[in-house]
Amino acid sequence: MVGVNDIRDINQTVFLHLIREKQPISRADIAKITGLRAGTVSTIVNRLIKNGFVYEGTEGPSSGGRPPKNLYINSETFYVLAIDIGVTDSVYAVSDFNGRILQQRSLLTEGEPTKFLNSLADSIEDLVSKQFPRARFAAVGVSLPGLIDRETGSIVSSPNLEWNGVAVREILQGRLNLPVFVENDANAAAFSELWYGPLDEASIQTLLFVLVVEGLGTGLIINRELRVGPRFGLGGFGHMSIDPNGELCSCGRRGCWETFASERATVERFHRVTAKQGLPFVGIQELIARAKNGDPMALESIKITAEYLGEGISNLVHGLYPEAVVIGGNITAAWSIIEPILHSRIRSKYVVAPEQILIRPASVQRPSLFGAIPIALQNYFKSATSPHTLAATKR
Ligand SMILES: [Zn+2]
């Protein structure tokens, strides 16, 4: 029966998304949009109401019969903390149950991991005590690159962060006194599309997310569920080797997809040429800005990345046939440059109607941060613990 529970847990998150976007919305509307049976819809809605996440009210003149009962999000009953730990910087945010980010702060990811996680907790406590002193928090969602042990919430190995065996959940839970749920960043990014993606894609069942950051990760949605795999999760396709004689990857192997298509690869490609001319190092954002302004070297660097991205996606599309491929990361700021290359790469090799596959940039700016919100919510629904007052833990 685990499967059934899982589906309900996931549907609670999807329902919150629908209600958030469409409120006021009736149960019948939800059934129509999701294609779920009325009985299933009611079971899930009743649970949301019982837990205080959603309330039911009537609105508008009745046309004679029973007035329609509409559903609304109890957006300020509880809050959620989302944390996105990146290789160079980390961001955390306070979100309401509408998934709306109310406050956001960032800090550099630096120093020894335990020390860093403690200063992150200091910063969160400072923000919460000043700006949300009376708020009740349901849970914390954390997203970071690497392999995660889902039983302990520890990071097993993150070649890009250079963190190994770090007890992320234990450390943050100890400090924040809230349930903490840790997820791989590309998985969180994929999940962000279920929650923040366009509603006209609500019928899409299978989605491949390609997160292009310092490294490169993928997340997979199948049947509108995030495919997380076993205890240590799926490695994703970022470390799929596409050239066994290629460059050494952070994972220890050679020629992984990320050594060709990640931000780091793009910047290094550019820098290999410019360094010879004695020009200073530039970051990915500056590089993209230059490419858009027509700097030929920057443009070339981005275009080559797009070729490799397209090449990898072409292989995955061939095997997985997702309905949508979504790309996240700074590279999407150069969408007008990369889009035609992606399409031509995917089209050139694909044997089945590739035009049916939607390829688009992510729906939100930092998808791994936004994805941490529904990750926290979904796991919170599963564990059904009662909300906490964060500020109380410090005193
Ligand atoms: Zn690798």
C-alpha cells in the first residue's frame, strides 16, 4: 500500500499547486484538470482541509442550485524554509504555503562543511527572529549537488562541493529544530516544474530536467512523480561518459557529459583562448552577456556548450522520450542562442517525431531553490509532523 500513500502525498503537493494558481477552484475543477476520480479528489482535499492547509468557502451568486464550494489556500498558516546549497553561493528563502517566496538571502558557500552549515543556520535564525518571529514552520527543504543518503539525509559524496559524508539533515535539524528534507539539486529543480510550471502543461506526465550549474545534473519526472530511485538515489546523467578519453571529471572518470556542457566547462573553454591573450578570467554571467553582445569568442563558447547539451539530450530523448525537456541554470539567459542549436541537434538524429517534444527554459530563476519548497511540503505531508516555531528553539 506504500504506492497508494505515495501517490496521495504527491497529489497533495500537486493539488496545492493547482489551488494556489486557480483559487477559487472547486473539487470538480480539480478532477477535470487532473483527470483523477471525484472520490480520490475528495479524499485528498479533505486531508488538506483537515490539516489546515486549505479551506473551503462559497463565493459568487448561485444559479439556483447548491452554491459551489470553492477551495482556497490557507497561505499564512505555516511557512516553509528552502535552502539551496550551490558550489559558489547558497541561497535560502522563507516561503508561504502558496509557494511564494517572502524573503530570500544568500551567502558564499565556503569553509569546512559543518562550520558552513552552522553559519547558515545562524543566518536563518537571524532572519526568522527579526522578520518572522511568530511564524510557524512546517519543514525545511534542502537542495544540493551530489549523492544523498535518503535515510539519514547526509550527503554521501559531492565532487563539486567537495563534501563527503556530511550529516546535513542532522546538523540543520539540530540547529533549527524542524524536520529537514535533503534532495539532490537536479531532482529539486525537476520538482519545481510540477509546482511552478505552466498549468497548460498539467497533462504532461514525463519531464526531463537538465540543470546546468558548476556541474550538470538531471532530474526525471515520470507519471508526474519525481523519480528518486533507491536509498542513495539516482546518479543522473551528468556523469554519463561521452568520451572515455576526455578530460578528467570531478567524479574521477573521464569525459563525463558535465565536462563538456556545464558552466565550468563553458567558462574554461572561453578562458583557454582568452588567457593566451592575457585577458582576465570572467564568470558565466559575464560570458553570456558578452555572447549576447556579439563577442565572437564568448558566442563560440556558448554555442559549443549548446552543441554538447543538445547531443546529450538527443541521446536521452531517444531512450526516455519525455514529453518535455526543461533546462535550468544561467545558460538559459542565452536561450535565443542555444535554442536553435538544441533543436537541430535533437532533430538531426531522432527517428520519431521530435517536434512533439517540448524544449524550454525553466519556469523559475533558481529552480533548485524553488524546488526545495515542494520537496519540503511533500515530505512534510508524508511525515505529518506538527509545525514548529523556529524562534522558540533559540531561546
Ligand atoms: Zn563525472
